Amino acid sequence: MESKIVYELSGNISTNFAGTKKLFEFYKSASDYYNETIYLDFYHLNWFDANLSALFGSILTKLNKENNLVFSTDINYLREHFDVLFRNGFFKNGTKIADEQQSTINYKSISPNDKTGFIDYIENDLLNHRGMPNFSEKEKDEILESLIEVFCNIQIHSKSTEDFYVCGQYYPEKKILTFSMVDIGIGFLPAIKERTENVINNDYDAIKWALKKRNTTKSSPGGLGLYDLNSYFNRTKGNLQIITGDTFWSTELENAVIKKFTFQTPYVGSILNLFFN
């Protein structure tokens, strides 16, 4: 009997350093294989933050494209225990489960050239979601503009031609909506290092540089996207996480003793997780 490759996902995969690290470790392990089918074992997984479908989906797609890997799993078990991954459209096996709780924001991959599609998604799926705070029109416009700036930067700083991945989840009991955006380009550092003529030479400093007002790697004015998002989440007691290269940074860590976490086995590109309070 042919032995199969099994990868066990266990414990909790949450939108924090530990949960992100688990998905990075999965990518590292799976990337050692080529032209194989990997069976994903969800039996020991207690919790999966559905917004992390954006990161998980980017990993599965990247492994499929680059290593010709395909993935299988116990779809009936998943449907029974993680139906949220069907409600948000991450798994499309058979009929879509209706999102009666209205807690999900659809999982989607968007071409970096499809600015119109991205704006449409942000306006309709994210900003109009029932879990969003009661914005003033000014705040809504500011968030939209900031996210468009972030999206447009993908092609420039990240040099990514691959799709951009988005997904969100509303947690009604906590009254928090978490939204994740993932690109699989080269990350923040290379373009910032070049722009600053090697003054900025590590991922943490690159994140801090990108958060400053008016800092941009573009030749035209810009740089308010991340600055405005950071200001908004500080003001509203939400949270913004930025993960790029080997560094995990968040607004919450700014007030802590430890200002960042470091990954031993980083993934690629950049991840932004937005926690609307």
C-alpha cells in the first residue's frame, strides 16, 4: 500500500504570532515535497480564525503552482466542524453553506491589476458588513483610501504579479471584525532598503519606516496608507498587525516591552491583519 504524506494541523490557529507561525511552518514543511498529494489532517485542530483563510489560501496556491502539490482532506469532517470555511467560500466542495450568522467576509483572490475589483470588494463586502463600527462618511472614505493605497503599493514595493488574498470574520460576542490581506511578493524591505540607500536594512525597521507619515518608495507623493490605518486603530483601540520578512509587528506591541516577534522560518510577501473594534 502506498504511504501517503499527512500534515497534521493541531491546537488553535488564531490571528496572532503563534497562529501565523503554525501556518508558516506548514508552508516550510510542505515546500520540501514536489509532485505529491498531501493529506491535511484537521482532526486535532480546535480552532481556526476564518479570516486566516487569506494566508492559508495563498500558501496552498503557492505550493500548488511552484511544487505541483495537491491537497486532500476529510471534507465531511470539515463541513461538520469548520463549516465557517464553507460559509466564507474558502472550500467550494458541492453547495455553498449559507452564512445565516452573517459573520463572514468572503475569501477572495484578486489580481494586483484589478483595482476596480478590489475597491468593489472593500466597499460592498468589508465596509458594509454588519460587524463594522458606525463610521462617519469621512472615516469610511479615509479607510477606503488607505486600503487602496496599500493595494496599489503591492505592485510597487512588493513587485508581486501574483494574486492578492483577502478574507474577514466577525466575532459578534467580542464585537470585533478581523480582516486579513496577503500578498506573496518580496515584502517591504528590498524597496525601502533601496530608497533609504541601505540605512534601513532589516524587516522591523522597514515596517517602522513604512508607518511614518509621507514615507513612500514611490516617486510620486504617497505614504499615507499605513500611517492613516495605524492612526485609526490607535484612536479606536483596535489593532493593526503587519507581518513581512521575519518580523511580526502590531499596534498592541508598541505599548509592550517586546516590540516585535521574529519568525525562524518566514513566509513571503506581506500580511496585514486589521482588527475593527
